[in-house]
Amino acid sequence: MSYRIPDALIAKENARLTTAQDEDYAALGRRLERAGADIESITAKVAAFAVAVPTWGVGTGGTRFARFPGLGEPRGIFDKLEDCATIHQLTRATPACSPHFPWDKVDDYRELAERAAALGVGFDAVNSNTFQDAVGQKLSYKFGSLAHEQKAVRDQAVAHNLECIEIGRKLGSKALTVWIADGSNFPGQSNLNRVFDLYLESMAEIYAQLPNDWRVFIEHKLYEPAFYSTVISDWGSSLMAAQALGPKAHCLVDLGHHAPSVNVEQIVARLIRAGRLAGFHFNDSKYGDDDLDTGSIDPFRLFLVFNELVGASARGAPGFDPAYMLDQSHNVTDPIESLMASAMETQRAYAQALIVDRDALASAQAGNDVMLAHGILKAGFVADVTPILAEARRRNGGAIDPIAVYRVSNYRKIKATERPAVAGSSSGIV
Ligand code: RM4
Ligand code: MN
Ligand code: MN
């Protein structure tokens, strides 16, 4: 039996922090009460919040230059599930993982589903991969996949996506996320509109096979690996595609997939208005698709995104049902610590957005009182909601301080002996 952190260790560590947590939570409760907010309702919402962990995120990532793997890395999907389960055990915020194929391919999906259930982990959206050539694959994706000039390549990419749906059905997933790298590196290399039409044609074939209770998430990205044009480069192309395909197609926002300084929260607002917001791949960035830890660079932007989400939920925006996922590459940290911290950062932004007095904000906006409106919004962001997050975890059976418990447990060291390195492991993104 492989090592799992004993619940008794969580209880022991929690006991050490109980007095401080009680004091901090009570003090914050009084502070919020004076401002007209009820801490209990915020804590209940945070406790019910869930964000999925990407299976590819629990391995150490890398750059174009190098990957520096750590000890005890997952060697395959079964190890990855264990790490995902550990993240959830301590944070109680990540009940599902989002698998990627063919990276997570196995022979027996019933066995995989059973193992996940035994570990208390579910499956969120399945991700297809036509941005790499898989071992033994017949035709190459070097010049594209769903939007490739040659029909045989497009057919192969469509077939792969259909296979992902089939696997997802066996795992209890309800969505397929499609991100393609198709694009061009040189002006003139491809016809900008023709490739979009080819993409739509291929996606229509996938869409036609989508089970009734499934959705397809279209993920846009400005650039990389294509450096001149990308077929689904922005939310406009994504929305055009979703609207052409039908009501089960939605637009997924990966926070790192935009030009620097783009107003991402406004994109989120527009997609909500169109009833087409699929959800998120959370991460953070300074320059491009940096895949840094959520909330580590620009927590204000994350808060502003959650402000749109909380506003949409409060007014009952039609079709509003976003899926929350992390999508990061951990190059210099222990991926489990990063993913725990990132899940907690999404909860932090959510709790801060819940503090915003929406009625007061609306009347300040109506009265053109700029400073008041900005101050009301900012009041949410500057609030230290850490005691709310800890309380939500504690009530759900998690750790008051997940990273501290993880460190005392020696989980990684133990895994290093349980998981002798294997050649060609599928951990992380390089
Ligand atoms: C892409 C994109 C996709 C992810 C791959 C690994 O940049 O974010 O969501 O599946 O990276
Ligand atoms: Mn992504
Ligand atoms: Mn990305």
C-alpha cells in the first residue's frame, strides 16, 4: 500500500493552530459585520467551491531549455492520482482532476476510475492533445491538426478527440477541452480564413458526437508554438466558433493566453453576457503563457475576474456555469505545494469578491461617484480573508495550514523511495 498522509496528522497539526484560528476568525467576523457582511455565508460558499487539478501539473514542468525533475515524481497516471488526492485531502478544494490524453492513457479505464474513486478523486474535463506527435502515430501534426491542409491529418485529429470523449465517458467526465496549436510561423504560410473554416469543419464532426449532457470547451491562445498566427488566437475567434457549433460549445479562458495588459476580466464579462463562458484554466503570468502559480504575480487581476463571476452569479446570469481548473507548470517548486497554494489563491479571490457590497457599488456607479465605486470594489481586495479559507478547510476536514502539514508528513521523501524513477515518464510539460 502506498503512503497517504494520516488524517491523525492533520488533526494534530490543526489542534496546534486552533486557538489562533478561532481568534482570527472571530475578529474578522466582527470586522465584516461592521461593514454589513456575514462571515458565515462567505465561509459556506468558500467551503463549497471546487477547482480541478491538471494531471499534468503534478509532475515538474520545464522550459524549452531544460527540465529539472524532483524526487518522487509521479511516473504515470496512477501516481498522479495519488498526488491529486493528497492536494484535495489537505485543501478540500480540489475534488477532481482534469486528465490529458494520450499522456494519461491506460489499458483499463475501469481500473483507473475505480482507483480514482478509492482515492476520493473525480474527473473533470478531458483534454485532447494534437499539439504533439504521439508515439506510433501515423501522420504528423507538425503543420497542424484539426485545421491541417490535408484531410487525412484532420481526420486523425478528429478521431483522437472522439477517443477522448469515449475515455471521458468511462471516467465520468462531462466535458472535452480542445486546445490546438495550429497556426503559422510566417506570413503567407497559411490562409487565415481557410484554416478557420477547416477548424470549424473538424470541430463540427466532434461536436456531432458529443453526448447530450456534455459540453465542449474551446480554448484560445494568442501565440506559441505558432509565432505569427494561431487559428483560435483570441476570445473573438473562440466565440465565433462556439456560436457556429451550437449551444454545447463554450469558450475557455486560460488566464495566460492573452497579450500582456489585456483586460481579461472584461473578456470574462463579455463571454458571460454571451452565455458562453466555459470556465477557466487558472495560472499567472508576467509576460505570456508563463504558467506561473495562480495569484503569484497579479492577484488583483484574479480578484477582478472573480468579481465578474460573483456578480454574474448574484444576478443569475443565464447559462452561467463555469468550470474551474488550474493549468500551471511548476519548474522550481514542489508541484504539490504549488497546486495547493494556487487552489487556495482561487478561494481567496472568490472570498474577496464575495465581500464586495454589490448594491452599494451599483448605486455609486449610477451616481458617477468614481472614488466611492472604486473604494467599494477595492475593499474586497484588501481584506485579508485567510481565516475564512482556513475555516472552510477545517470544517471540511482539511488542514488549517496545508503546506505545513505536507512538509511535516515527509510525503515527498517517502514517495521518492516508493517511486523509483523510470525512463520516459510522462510527468510535467517541457
Ligand atoms: C497549452 C494550453 C493547454 C494545455 C497545454 C499543456 O498552452 O494551456 O490548456 O493543455 O498547454
Ligand atoms: Mn490551458
Ligand atoms: Mn497554456
